[in-house]
Amino acid sequence: MDQDKIAADEGAIVNSGPEPKLAAGAGNFKVRVSYRGTELGWWKDVGGPEYWITTGDKASALSFYWVFYNGSAYIAAGSNNYLSYRTSSPYALGMKMRGWAYAAKWELVGNKLKCLDNGNLVGVDGTSFYVNGENVVDVDFSSV
């Protein structure tokens, strides 16, 4: 991928300061997603270089935990590995794992996941997930 496109994408969400640490007692969970009652699978990423969010079986799913920082909640799968989204085209609003500086803020609203950076609920298009409020999915956070 062209370095100018990467730099442009990374400029939209910027968290300053050092990466926060895991909150005591936050617990780990995996995320099962469904659309209109049909289970789609468990969230995982497709690996480098883009780390897009897709689904797989529970065994291959990412193990997440909440990170709380300056009054906001983030979802992490490890150090410098946070649930976020692409901010520019192509694949604008596509969900992916990113470093702390570009981590998105999240809120669980019933069985929906809302991105507080753009105000949209998580949806699905084919096997890809977006924070665009379209084809909104249900999420189930299952403790591990």
C-alpha cells in the first residue's frame, strides 16, 4: 500500500499520550456476531498488512478486553492492537485492528456496538464489517 494513503488514513483518529494499561478486572471476551438472527461467526482479523475484521470459528477468534482512558472505552486485543476502522477510501469505515494512536472509542448499546468517534453502529457487508450504521449486526461478548 502506498505510504501517502497510509499516512492520510492514520490522520483522522489520533489518541495522544502513552498507551493505557489494562484495567484491573476488565476480563477477556470474544465477540460473536449475527445479522437478523443468523450467526456470522466470531471476530478475528485477517492478519497483516491491513488486519481487517472478519469472522471465523470461536477457536480462531481474537480475545479482546476493554481499556478505559480519559473517560472513553476502547477495545484491545493486545498491546498497541485496538479495534478501529479505516478513515479514508478505499474501504472507508471498514473495521480493522490498529495501533493505540488510531484506536476508536466504543460503546455497547444493548446488543449493538457503537463507534463514538463517528456515531455509527457496526454493520456488515458480505464478510466485511463497517462502522457505517448499515446492515447493523448484533454482538455477543462471550467471556473467555
